[in-house]
Amino acid sequence: MTGFKKWLKCLFLGLVALFVAFHLMVLALLLIWQTQPINNSMFMILHRISTFSGVKQTWVDDSQISVNVKRAVIASEDANFANHQGFDVQGIENAIKKNQKAGKISAGGSTISQQLAKNLFLFPQRSYIRKGEEAIITVMIEQIWTKERILTAYLNVAEFGNGIYGIEEASQHYFNKSAKQLTKRESASLVAMLPNPKFYEKNRKNQRLNNKTNIILRRMGGADLPNE
């Protein structure tokens, strides 16, 4: 075996070892976070590194989150959340059609589970490698956690502004009240900030934000919650 072939073999084995080690770490964290609060994520870490500043996040359990918020995020982000196993085939097909019509990537089709996988463990930059990892971790999340836990975790780690993470901090920041007290319109207006919260934090009266809020409000009545 030549030196180059040995080098390639060592590189391959090293990459396999890193792959296995990373997913063992993900598995361990998912088992811990199955019952324990989540107070950190890859997106939070990246914010600290890029801005040299801290983040604001307060974990709240499922019972401390208004049902209005849950319906709003499902209506906006993942209408079939209660029924799929992590991937919404119809949503992906619709996103592909929208992108083809627009001539660019303007729609994602990612489910709440996929977004949670990305927020917790991955980088925001688009790539085939990241999408592959996102799919693997999504399957792990769906197998280990209940739908209620997935929804609670997502609402606790989602970004709602510059350094503002989780629905409790968002509720306190924008409405000076707890997440449990949010009305339908307040819930819809916060969820409408996703996935561009830093822009909408500075442009709360933006017409596009208002239009999206109204669309979410109209859809909330038909949003199916897990085990409902």
C-alpha cells in the first residue's frame, strides 16, 4: 500500500470516527433533554461567538405555554405536524413547485422537527451535508421524543430577535407578559417573525409581518395539536 493510499484510509477512518462520535453525542443529549430543560443550542453558541454577547432564554414547560402559541406555530410552520414522522412529503413537494415557479429557493418545506434538529445541533448555512445531517437527527428526535416534547423544545429554542431565544423571553420582551398569557393575535404576531426575527424586531409595523399575522390567525382554528 502506497503512502497516499494509507493517508486516504486514515482520513476515511477518521471521518467515520468523527461521524459516529458526533451522533453518539447527539443521542446522549437527546436522551438528557427528553426530560430536562434545554438552555443551549448551536444557534445560541453561534450568536455568542459572532456577537461577543450573551443570549436571553428562559425555559418553560408545556403547561406554561399558551395553546394559542402552539396553534399559531403549527398553522404557520408545519400544518401536518401532528401526523407526520418528521418529514412532510406534501410540504416538500409544494416547496419545490414554489421554488421552480420563482426560479430560486424561496420556500423550504422543513417541518418543526427538522428546524429543531438544525437549531440544536447544526449550522444555518445551506448545504447537502447539512441537509443530510438534519434528516438523520430529525429521525432520531422523532424516535426518542414525543410530539409534545418536540413542540415544547422548538418553542423554547427558536430565535425571536437579536439574542432573544424561546417563547417566554419573546413574550416578556414584546408584550411584557408570560407565554401562558399570550392572546391569539399576540401569538400569531410572534410566530410571524419566523424565520426573519432580527429584521422584524426592528420593524414591528412592517406590512408583510402584519399580513402574515392575519394569515396565521385565519389558519389557527384548523391547526391540529398532538394527541388532540
